[in-house]
Amino acid sequence: MNKKREQWDRVRIRMVSVLFCLAFVAVSVQVFSLQVVQHEQLIKMAERQHQRSVPLTPARGGIYDRSGASLAVSLEMDSLYAEPRRIKNPAEIATALAPLLGVSQQELHKKLTSDRGFVWVERQINPETANRIRQMRLTGIGFAKESKRYYPNFEVASHVLGFTGLDPEGLEGLERRYDSLILGKGGYLLTERDALGRDVSVKSAVLTDAAPGKNLTLTLDKNIQYTAEKELAKAVQSSGAKSGMVVVAEPHTGKILAMANYPTFNPNAYNRYQSFNLRNRSIADSFEPGSTFKIFLLAAALEEKAVSPHDGINCENGRYSFGGRIIRDDHAKGRVSVAEVLKYSSNIGSAKIGLKLGDDRLHRYLTSFGFGQKTGIDLPGESGGSLRPINRWYGSDLATISFGQGVSVSALQLVAATSAVANGGLMMKPYLVERITDINGQEIQTIKPQVVRRVISSTTASAVTRMMEGVVAVGGTGTNAAIEGIKVAGKTGTAQKVDPQGKGYSSTKRTASFVGFVPSDKPLMTILVVIDEPRTSPYGGVVAAPVFREVATKTLCYMKATSGSNQESTEVCAPIKKAAPVEGMETGVLVPVKNTGITIDTEKTRTATVTSIMPDFKGMSMRRVLQIMEKHQLNIQVRGTGRVIEQHPQPGAPIQGADGVWVRLAPAA
């Protein structure tokens, strides 16, 4: 009996030992899980219970033109916050801060007496205001660093760049198209919470993982862009037009050198403008191309050997009945050659060439030239224009489409198609971003020119080019686009606008245009000018061709000056050199203005000439220069990176709206 009891006691001891071992193992596993496996997760859970993170605005990567000049930058700004539970005298603080921040005392007092532990008072305030508030040493008032988007060139290339919101999310233009690339990682502000989860106080500003986004280098040239915008604004204002567009592209690559729209806007204050000003018409709007379409009609007809340049066409002395409608020419002619049909811009001659070509072949070539479809440019909001399917061409459609009526195109489509003639017959995909780099300048991606397809042979392209040269020659409709000493190929366009109030076309509203390329024997650029509803004259040869000439002349001189080319354009550039040396031409890209000199109406903005004093920028960083520019509302060209080593004009000198104002930076030795 005792022996059995001893055996049972030993069994129970073993069972208890095993249970203790199992319990120890279980506890050890749980301790390991809590202290090792789940350590980070539990720490974060604990932090979430007694901390709250307030996200701060992240910095966006920079946007630069093809020479490296800054078009969009991110500035570090102070944002003002309050901790209401620490504020004992909210009324006094509201009285002191309201006039500095430009808000009402009642609104500010409401924030300062909130039952929350943390509130934003004002985001991204200017440095002068921030310094004045700091000097007050107010209890419960603090600052956090945030990033603010700034466009140092104000209106220049505003429609291409677009703008951002306070977030700062890209809302339009390249800022929107490349938002995921440009937008960096933001820091955050930590606030302490009590047992009930209420904010108690600000703990610290944490910038872990904060980093700016990627940088964009564009095909755009700021100098060419400025020239295009200036000449366009002058033409729209002098002709009393509603709006206008200028697009400049490299025909052999598809690179966009300039894309100008008028009226324009300042992206630093985009919310002060109506949507009419903000729209990038060059890609978003479509219009009837009018006689510029004859370029592509003749290219198709020559390629298909439906006609030759010297064939005779009877233009019926300016009046021709076809398909139940009367086709008229502004310049009545009898029998002319195919080349002269383009030179005199004969609608009747174009209609007859279209009939020889046939609707199937014409539609096929127009589609191949890219009409009726988007170009695929790296910008949001592109329009594909309108080219009806062949089964919806009726009656006189073949004749009218032959001279650009009954079809709509975008400015970019027209430039891309004309460039195909200029470069020997290849459709190139237009693009704006040439290179993407990281914060250290390391290249992430380079965008190369892309051939979409061959549209016509080089022989046909050369023949059409010679015919386009005749348009600018004596007797042609585009003589105002001629440049002495330079071969110019171009085509005028004058199109009736559809009457929005009824059927058919308006009897008074026109779209005047001119498209061409220079030099025509070795094209460097394709330029399109569109003036919408001019009042002085409806003809493209009168209001658009002179803009083409000015943009082409100044751009050729600029290219010659910056490349050191010996191309034969000395006599063309001589007047410009006398008026402003190369250095002045470059700095003239930025016109110093004060925002107080800008007034905005429903359709136009006008900049008044305002005198200011040039600050002393010597030795300053780019960030400090841009902060002073914003503070004094100056528009100054910033060249290079590093610290300021040179400036013009000198410190203390007056600067006028027409003066070239710049600062040059260089890395520290």
C-alpha cells in the first residue's frame, strides 16, 4: 500500500513538473513575442495612444528649363500654430496677431480658445511676419517648417507649369501630370495626448523620412518662351482680340521650345484669376484651321501623284458652285498652278485638288498627320480635335475639308503636322519633359525623341516646302512673315468661327493664324501663331504673320548668340544687338514687377511699370534670394546654383519694369 502511494506521489510530482515546464515555456514564448516579435508594433500602438502626428507640407522637386534655369521651386516657410490649453490670455494674443496676419480678431480668438490641444493659426507666412511674431515670445504659439511652391518667373510658362494647392497637390499643367514624381515626403509634428485622447501639447517637429521629390528638366527654353509670350500679348492687345496662342517646336525631335497663351496668369496667385485665364488653350482648345490645312491637302495630293506643283487649276475667277453651296476666294484668280493655289490661298483650287484626291485618300492622310487624335504630349487636358469618320462625309464635305472647314484641330496638332513637312516626312511625338533627376542631380530617366510614323516621303516634303516658301514671297498671302536673309516656309489661315447662337458660321468672328518653319532649308523651329477673334483684321497674314516673324527673328538671334553659330543671320540680328546686347536679351526674359502693379479684369491682365530698389544679394543662397523676391514682390532671373557672386543692377540702384534684372550664383570654392 505504501509502495503504491509512493509511486502515485512520484507520478504527481512529475505531472506538476511537466505542467510547470509547459507554463514556463508558454510564458517565455509570450514574453519573446511581446518583447521581440511585436516590439515595434506595440511601441507604435502606445505612441498612437498618447501621441498624434500632424502632417506637414512636403517639398516638391524643382522644375527647370533646358538650360537649367529655375521655373518652379519649393521654399521653406514658417507655419504658425497654437496650443490653446497653454494660452492664458487669448484675447491679448488675438489682438496682437490679427493685424500681422490680416485676419479678424474674432476669428483668431475662436481658434485660440478651442478645446483642442493643437490648431493651425496661419500656414506658410512670410519671413518678416514670422520674425515679428517670434520676437513677441508668446506662450502657446509656435512655428513649424513647411514647404511652399514658388514660381520665380511669375507669368512665364505658367500654363505649361500649372500650379499647386496648399497640400501641395498638383492641380494643373506639369505639376499635375507629374505630381506623383515631383511630390516628396513630408515631415510631421507630434502632439502629446492625455488619457482621454485629447491633445495636450506639442512634443516636437519630426522630419524623419522627409525628402523632396524628383526634379524635371524641360525641353522648354525660358528665353524663347518669354519672347513668344511678349509678342503674343502685344498682338492680342493691338488687334483687340479675345485670346491667342504661340507654339514653338523643334521639327526633328518634337521638343516643345515654347508654349504661350494669352491672357495669362501668375501661378503664385492663381486663385485671383478666372478659369478663362488658367486654361492652356494650346492643347485644350480646338479650332477650325482654315487655309493652313491646305499644306496637308497638297502633301497628300503630291504623295499620291494626284497632282504635280506645275499642274494648272481653274479657280473660276473667285466663285465656284459645288455640292449645293458656293465656294469663294478672297483673291479672284483664273487658271493658276498648284503651287499658286497655296501661294494665293485659293479655296476653289483646294476644293478641286481635294476632288482629284478623293475622300478616302484625303481622310487617310489627315489621320496619318495626327488630326482627330491626341498627340500624347505629357500634359493633362489635351483635346483630340475633330475629324469625322469617312462614312459621315456628305455632299460638299470633301471640298470644304480640303480648305480647312468642317474639321477642328488643336494648336499642338497643327504644329506637329507641320513639323512632319519640315523634317522630311516624319511625325514626331511632341514632349516637354526631357530629363528626370533625383535630389542629388542623378539622372533617373531621359526622354528621347520618338518617331510616330512616316507620313510622306522626303521628296514630297521638299516639294511642299518650296510651295510654302512661295506663300511668304512677293504676291503671297504671308509676306508679313518674311525675314530678310532667311528662307521662310509658311501658310496663312483665316477661318470663320461657328456661331454658338445658331446654325452655320458667324459673319464677324474669325480665327487668324500663321504656321511655318525657319530656316526652310534647314529647319530649326516650327512656329504657330493663332489670334482668336481679332477686331482690326480677320486675316492671318495681317495679324498672325508679323508675330511669327518677330518670334522667329529673335529666337534665331538668341540661338546664334548662345551657340556661337556662324549661320548667315548677322544682318537680321544686328538691330537686336544694338537695342540690347546678348546679355541684356537673356536677362530680359524676366521683367521686374510688383504684384501691386498688376490689375486683373475678366479677360486680361496688365502689368504697370513700377520702380523698386535692388536689394543686396551678394553671398546669399538661392532660398534666401527667393524669399526676398517674394517679400518685395520682385521678378528676378536666378542663374546657376550655390551663392550669389554677381547681380545686376547693383545694390540700391532703381529698377524699372523694362530693365534686365538678374543674380548669378556659383558653388562655393
